[in-house]
Amino acid sequence: MSKLKTLINDLVIANRILANEDVVDAYGHVSVRHPDDPSRFFLARSLAPEFITPADIMEFTLDGVPVKKGGPSPYLERFIHGGIFEARPDVVAVVHAHAEDTLPFGLVETPMRPVIHSGSFIGAKVPVWDIADKFGDTNLLVANVEQGQDLAKTLGPNNVALMRGHGFACAARSLIEVVRMSVYLPRNARALSGAKQLGGAVKYLSQGEIDARNRGYSPYSVETWRAWHYWATKAGVGNMVTRPDTKVAVSKKPAKKSKTAKGKKK
Ligand SMILES: [Zn+2]
């Protein structure tokens, strides 16, 4: 399989995982930068992530213009992705989602900070972007290049920015990493909200603990990859999973769409 085809497959897997883990629903999206042309990125057409296949992936320039004219409708909020890719040459993959557990932290002074080990990758600082600060009364959606650039400015060198009354954007060096961060960000938010409700002082992860977690991280380590493989299989796309070192599909038959597991969650 070509490098590009593998990447598109990984982007489809990322979409399906985020849908199955309830990070995105009908809305929310994930993108990846073009490996050979940093001024372009891939993102699905306007479709719920759960339904996305390789045929739905479109290519964009950083100003959110589709490379192929006359194609299907793109996501309105593609400017989030272009803005971050433009501002952050180190970023390879971006997620935007509306996960409910993260929303309270965009509304109050209480900052979102890592409190659980798997939440360490969100980083010590999670800024909040308020679209109203610069753009006044809007429909809160990131609908043009200027708004995408302003969000990227608030994100700065951090991994995650919360978006007031809307959701979050997160950026990482790989699809695996951005998916992992997006799955654990709402879980970290839940743990932090729960701790706040119990009352008393909250013990956050220390900078030393965050650094220790980062030192031990590798996107294709057995441990990291285990989660990607598990989530993909649970989402019914285990047959699409490849390891970059082998390029061999690891799971020959697609896992059954687990109705019981899904039903249990709801
Ligand atoms: Zn949105």
C-alpha cells in the first residue's frame, strides 16, 4: 500500500474511533497534513465521522480551499484545521470536537489541567479561546480564515485549546497522538469535574509527572499502538489497521460492530 493510501486509511480509522468513543457525533472532525506538501491537508467531506470511508477524504490548501474544484460540500469549520496547520509547522494532525464533558471548562475560571495519567498529554496549559473577544456576536462557528488563525494564535505552542461555549481543538505530531489526546481529554475533564464536586483542593499532575509521561511516549510503541488497535477494532475498522514498520494488516477480519458494547454505553 502506498504511503498516501495508508495515511488516508489511518485518517478514516481516526474518524471511526472518535465517533465510537463519543468524542464526535454528527459534528466534529479530524485532519492530517499532506506528508509531501506541508501546505495541504486532508479532511473528510461534510459527513458524520462514523460514516466516513477513504472515498470521502478531500484535500485542502491551508486557507480551506478544496484542491479539486466541484467536489462535495466540505465542513464549514475546516478553517480550524488550516489555521492550526499554518501557525504550527510541527503539527501533523488536528481534531475539533464538541465533547460535552470539556465544555464547562470553557465557561468558568477553573482551568482544565491534567489530573489523570492518561490526560498528561493535553499539557500543563490549556488556553480558552473566546470567539467573541475578537469577532463579537457570531454563531460561534469558525467559519473563515481569520477566525481559524485567531484560534491558532490562542492555541499557541500548546496541545489543546478549549473553545468557549463550543468545544475544543487539539493538535499533535501524529494521528495516533491526536486521537489519543481527544479520547482522554473528556475523561480528564470528567475526573476533574468529579473531584471539584467532591470538594477540597485538587491534586493536579505536576510538571515533573507530565514530563516523565512525555519522555516515555512513542507513537508506535507497543503500548500506544495497543490502544489504537483496540479502539479501531471496537469501532469496526480493525481490518484497516497497519503498523508503519510492517505495512501489514494485523487483523484480517473486521470486528463486528459491537452492538452490546455500544448499547451499554448509552
Ligand atoms: Zn464546531
